[in-house]
Amino acid sequence: MPETKSLTPDSPPQERIGEIIRRLRAAHPDACCALHHRNPYELLVATILSAQCTDERVNKVTPILFERYPTPKDLADARREDIEEIIRPTGFYRNKAKHIQEACQVIAYDYDGRVPNSMEELTKLPGVARKTANVVLGVAYHIADGIVVDTHVKRIAQRLGLTKTNNANKIEKDLMALVPREDWIDFAHLLIFHGRRVCTARKPDCANCALNDLCPSAID
């Protein structure tokens, strides 16, 4: 039997990716979408609100928002000033209020209140780019059309040598070429949890990282 080639940080990404995924699953078995939601509408709005804001803060705001506006039509017909006041803690609240209301107007009146389930339709909604669309498709509809690329995914993919670009769309393409499609949805959750718990932006805990011996950026 031929000897199995040992993996190192210098091994090509396509050789390391399977072991990276396996170890991340073992390290973060609870990895999932951290935004609280009960349906695709709530997830879409929460994801738009999460831009440049922590999920924890969004989760404090959305129960109030959805109690007052339980359907896309309710939010579509609301006073903009009332929406702004509720979501103010998430930051950039005027722009976010505009986006979520205009998106809900399209959903309520063009899609009969149902959040669309295709990348093409979702990315036509105000305030919705590929990242948000991937969250909704993957989490709400279990459709693997791409890989969510947020700040954690971008940082860790670069540190692991899985991509060399700073462009989110190009990073997504690089990851889609490496990661098996059946892992696309979970992979982003795994990197996000790893980024919050271990591979933080300011001070990565390389000594306690399950990927230490596979990572070209690991610090001894």
C-alpha cells in the first residue's frame, strides 16, 4: 500500500480542504446561523440589518421589529420613521430602513408576500447582494448556490491560503472551486464560528487552533 502523503501548511489548498472541513466540524459542532429568525422574511431582514453590526445586537432589535411588523406587507406599509427608530441600534439605520422597506414592498406586492428562493430574484431586491442572498438561500431554503463571504470568512480563507484576493466575489469563487458543494452552506458557518472563537482579527489563538499545522499563517 502506498504511503499516505502527510499534509503541511505548504500543501496545495485542494489537498488540505477536506481535512480543514473535518477538523472544523469537530471543533465547532454547533456552528449555525446566529441570527434569530422563524421564516425567510425574518432572516432576510435580519441579514440586511447585520451589515457592519454584530449578530447579538441585531437579535435584540428584531423581536421588537417583527412583533410590530410580522409580515413583509406590514413592514412595507409602515412609516419609515417608525422603522428607523426601532433599528437605530444596528447603525446606518436610515439606509437599512430604506432597504428593508423597499425589499418588503417588492416581496409583498410582486411575490405575494413570499421571499424568492433564487439568486437571480433575491439579488434584484433592494439592499440584497450575493452575501445576503446566500444566507437566505442556504439557511432558509437549504439551497447551495454559493458560499457566504463575510469578514470572518474572508480573513480565515486568506490566512489558510485558500485565496489570495481581497475581492469578496472572487473569494467566493475560489472557495466554491475548493469546497465540495454539499459543504458550501456549512463551510461559511464553520469559518464564522472559528473566526469568533479562535482565529480572531486582532489576536488569533494559534496555540489552541485545530488547524495550526495546516495553516501557513500560524504563529508559533
